[in-house]
Amino acid sequence: MSKAKFITFEGVDGAGKSTHLAWFTDALRQRGIDLLLTREPGGTPLGEKLREILLHEPMHAETEAMLMFAARREHIEQVIRPALQRGIWVISDRFSDASFAYQGGGRGVSIAKLEQLEQWVQGELQPDLTLLFDIPIEVARRRLANSPNLDRFEQEQGEFFQRVRQAYLDQAARVPHRFYVIRAENTIHEVQQELSRIISIL
């Protein structure tokens, strides 16, 4: 574990990503890794303001995509690059794969337009590892059923999340060297065992 790594967590709402993200970062810290935990949209003061707008205000799909990448640009310049340059690992709850899944797969924004935004905003920056928590949509929806105060993404219908899930799997197939797909319907213990194996080879 020498070079600082950039690791992202992805998956549809209800996949249990947040639970495993907390466990994963604790496990890395126990190994003496200096890390920064962040999230998208968000991660900066401006990004958090944009997050509130994105999660709660209705808007055109392309407006949504551009605001996501605007927040990401600040995130990269203010948080991600500086941390990596100082040798600090960055663990992010979502990154640009979420735009291809939610705005591309879910909303139907052109993949070509998203790729242009990605190149403009990120350049060559990509995660070293992306953990995709994949789960059948009916299981994810059951997990969210009793959650209070759902945001406008979480309130979408099952068909939307089917498209999001497929877009994530398409991304994983497109760049398999970067993705590790985890079966998120497994028990918490089983998923943590898998995460432990991943940590052991980082």
C-alpha cells in the first residue's frame, strides 16, 4: 500500500452502500491508511449547495447532468486532487459512473454528451478502483420502502432503477479492470468478508 488510491463506491439507492462504506473506511484506517471520505454530489461547500438543489428541485435531465459535473469539477479541484497529491487516499460515495448510470441510463441523457463532460471536467482522472454494489431492484426497493424523506431520485419508479442498474453493469463491462462487482443482496457479514479480501490486495 504505497501510492495514494482513489476508490469509489457505486450502486442504486437501497443497495446498502453507505453501511459498507463506513465499514470499509474504518478497516482501512485500522491498517494505518490516511484517508479522506467524501461524497457526490457534494464534497465542497458549493457542491453541498448544489446537492440540495439536485436532490430536491425538479429540472431538465441535461441541466441535472451539467450541475452534477459542475459540482464534480469543484470536488476534484478542491478536494480529490489535493488529497491524492499529499498521499492521502480518497474514498468517494459516488463519482462520474453515477452520472452515466443515473443521468445516462436513468434519464436518457446522451452517453456522448456525458463523455464530453467527463473529459472536460476530469481529464485523465479516474478511480483506481470502483466497488459496484449490485442488487436486484425489487430488493433495493423493499429496503427503501420505510425510509422517511426520500429525495427525488429515491422516489423514482422501479423502471428507472432497472435502467440505472443496467447502465452500471454496462460501465463495469466496459472497464472491467477498474470495477469490482459485489452482490449486495448477500448478508452484511458476507459482503464484509469480500471487502476484506479486496483490502488485502490493495
